[in-house]
Amino acid sequence: MSPSTLLATQPSFWMPVQASQNAAATDTLFHFIFYVSAFFFALIMVLMIWFVVRYRRRRPDELGTGPHHNTALEVLWSAVPIGLVIAMFVIGFKDYMRMVGPQNEPNAYEIGVLGVKWKWTFTYPNGYVDDALHVPVDTPMQLTLTSDDVIHSLYIPAFRTKMDAVPGRYTKMFFRATEPGEYTIFCAEYCGTSHSNMLTRVVVHRPGEYEKWLEQASNFLDRMSPAEAGAKLFTQRGCGTCHSVDGKPGTGPTLKGVFGHDVALTTGAKTLADENYLRESILNPQAKVVAGFEPVMPTFQGRLKDREITAIIEYLKTVQ
Ligand code: CUA
């Protein structure tokens, strides 16, 4: 079954599917503003072209004396636009307050969001971290966002919701997903080279399925071999956005064939890439920087558990 057949609402010509509680109101306001703007654009263009022709330059004896003043017309063209922009403000403010107001969702289910160049990670209440957002349907959700480096922006078009992830502070996003399915998440704030690849998805689970997914996803370290779990962590936690495993250099050195070999450092020294070196480079990346690369890797201190670091090292042993 394709995702679209699961959906009660279909995407329109202009808009993606409406998959959250505030999507319909947001679209209504958008269409109101859009069609008002389109109407006045057309009106002004037609009048402009007509006036250009009607009042084009002529010989002085052809010019009559035009009207100086028309009170009814001036009141009309002031009052109508004022009424329209006040309506836009009132509707928009009400929608916005409903969208951001935590007072409406005091028992929201909270998921942590971290933006880093160039990966989104989501921390679930039991401590599990995934690179996709999973939510139960029809449940008030609160995302608490932050960033490790620059400003990113979590944008879910199907939910008509977007919020900046700012380094050094927390921002919040509230929504309630209304349609089970999968939707794209973008980064909507230009954040460097791979900004446009900072994509992931939100999976909206049917009632009861979210809890099963979380339990299954959380115990991957018990289910998988360390090297398999390490491969999963390598992708999910964003190692692969900077380090290739096929020999190509990226923002960081490739990790293909690194384990068990000497690596040249910026200091001119060489060091053997063993378990301790890899562990140190994950927890304190600036301690020994590989020659030819900038010391730009963030620390994973506090973000990876010992068992997860061991799994990643086991995985790196396999990429030879
Ligand atoms: Cu992160 Cu753009």
C-alpha cells in the first residue's frame, strides 16, 4: 500500500497533505492572503496599464483639468485595505498562538531534537537516539530543539510547522499529528555545505504501534552484533556525514582501512590507530588531529555511551 492510500486528506495542487491539527487553519490563512494579494495585484496592474494609455502625454491643448479630490474613493481605498490587513493579523495571531501555546498541551509527549552540521538526531524519553522522528498519531507532542554549532531550522511541511534550532538555547515546537504515514523533514536555515542534504523523515504511527517501535528500536545493542550496531550508530549519529568508509576524503578523513595502521597528525608525529586512539578521537577530537584536516569535529562526550563507542570501534575494524 503506498503512503498516499493511507491518507484521509490528499495533497492539493499547491500544498502537501494536511497531516497535523493546525495544517487546515494555516492553509486557510495562506489562501486568504494569497487570493487577496492576487486580486489587488491584478486590479493595480489593470488600472496602471489603463491609466498609462488614458493619461498618456498629449499636446497641451488636449489636456483638460482633472479632478483634484474624491472623498468617497479615498475613504474606500484606505478602509478596505486596513480591514483586510487587520483580518490577516487577527487570524494569523490566533493561529500562531494556538500553534506555539504550551498552555494548550500541558501533557505533551516530549522528544529532544539536536541539529548538527549536517544531521538531525532525536532523543526519546527512554534515552534512545534515532535519526528519524517517530511520533504516535493524535497525541500532543512537544519537540525541544537545540543545536551544537550553527542555527538550523526543523521544517515539517506536512504539519505546516517550522522552528529554529539555536546553539546555546532551547526552542519548542508543538503539534499533534493527525494522519499516520511518513513525511519529509527539511532544514530550513542555510547552515553550510550540506544544508540541502540535512533531510530526514517523521513517521506517524497508528495507535499502539509507536510503543512497539520504540521498544524494538531501543534494544538494538542487545539484538545486533557490536559491528552491526556500530554500523547503525555510524549512520544514525552522523559520523558518516563527515567520514566516508570508501576511501574518499570528506570534512574529516576517511575511516576506510584506518584501524590498525599509522596515521599522520598535524603535529608531524604518527600514531597507531588502535581502540584507544579511536575512542579518544570520538570523545576528544582535537587531541590528535589528522594531517590535512581542520580541527572541527564536535565532541561526542556525553552523547555516546561506552557501549556505543565500543560498537562503533568494532564496526571501524570491519571497514578495511
Ligand atoms: Cu541545518 Cu540547514
